[in-house]
Amino acid sequence: MAPIIHCVRHAQGYHNLNVENHSILDPSLTPFGEAQCRDLAERFPYHKSVELLVASPLRRTIYTTLYSFKPDIERGVKVIALPEVQETADVPCDTGSDVGILREEMKDKPIDLSRVKEGWNSKTGKWAPTAGAIGNRAKEARQWLKARPEKEIVLVTHGGFLHYFTEDWTDFNKIMGTGWANVECRSYQFADEKGDIASIVETSHSRELRRGTEKPLSTEERMELRETAKKTWEDGGYHPIQAKV
């Protein structure tokens, strides 16, 4: 049976404070962001059932994982850095550190960087800031997670990428570049156990916690909203991406 994925957006980073800070390469968490992690650690309801932690290899997502899920790590849950779930744009704040720098900083920390290779932060080819490339690596990440043996997995990633990963643009905010708040958590299940696309849908319990009894959009409505939101983003949103593949 495919796992449940608890998706979490990272805590506040220095790039979240103002537009000028978008020029910071791979920014870390602010003191308030670290406090958000401590709060998430206390209120996250699934610590006992989580069997794997997966993080984007950017510093803010790694540290959000290490700080927020310390109880899980202390009981032996593994942390894997997955480059496919890095943020979408090629601005400095959304660009990860070189592998050597990352390995040196994380050498004494409980995170597996074996999947992070040279060029993962190039923002070209597979990693390009285009709708096609982002959609492809979001699909690849879902397929990788779906094939995992664990029953419940936490994925710590980025606000922009989460719309591609979930294929849900319902809350997309052009000004903020995402509909996800810092350290917001939503839970998902795979829609089709055998499908190659590995689409996911938010669990009814997760959705009810956020939206009460509001009726979810149909698949057709979600796809239409996705295309509208992506076009808005491509035409010059908070995290502009290239329209062509």
C-alpha cells in the first residue's frame, strides 16, 4: 500500500523578510523560523507513526526538518535529502549550495545527502525553472515516494514547488508565490495505487481541519485552476518561471 505523505512548507527564512533578501544564496532560517520549528515539533500529531523524513537539500528545508522532527530522528527515523523537491525559481534564494559546501556543513548532522549530486543546483536541464521541468521532477518525486516501503512519510519542501507536487493550485496567491504558510502541514494519499503519474489528493481529515465541510474541487476544476495559476506565474508572479519547456 502506498504511503501517506505529510507535506510541510519550511519555516521562515531570511528571504521571507523582504524582496531584497531574495539575493541571498541558500538562506537559512531566521530566529523566528527556528521558533516556528519548535512549535511544529510540539503540535505535529503524527510523530509516532512517521517512518521517514524527506527534505529538499536547501538549508531552510533541511534545518526545518532537523528542528521540527527531532523526536522522530532521536528514535531512529532516517532523513533523506531529495533534490527533485527543491524550489522552482533560479533566483539566489531558491538556489541550493554546492555539494561540497553542503556536505561540509552537514557532516555531523543526521541527514543522508547521497542523492545530492554535482549540478543539482544548476537550474538547467532537469533542474530548469520551467513549467515542464518542474512538473516532471514533481512527478518523479511522487513516484519515488510512492515506491517507498514506509507507511507514513514527512516531506519538507517549498511553497512554490508544493503546488506542482500536489497538483493543487486552489490557494495559490500571486503576491506571496504560494498558498502555503510557513510550517503549514497538509496530509496526502495517492489517488491511484497503480497509476504511473502517482497523483495525490489531500486526505479528508487534513482538508476538514483546514476547510471544514467545504466540497473539494473536481479533478477537471483542479486542472483548469492549475493551468490558470501556472500561466499567471509564468507571466510574472512572485517566482516567475520560464513559460517554455
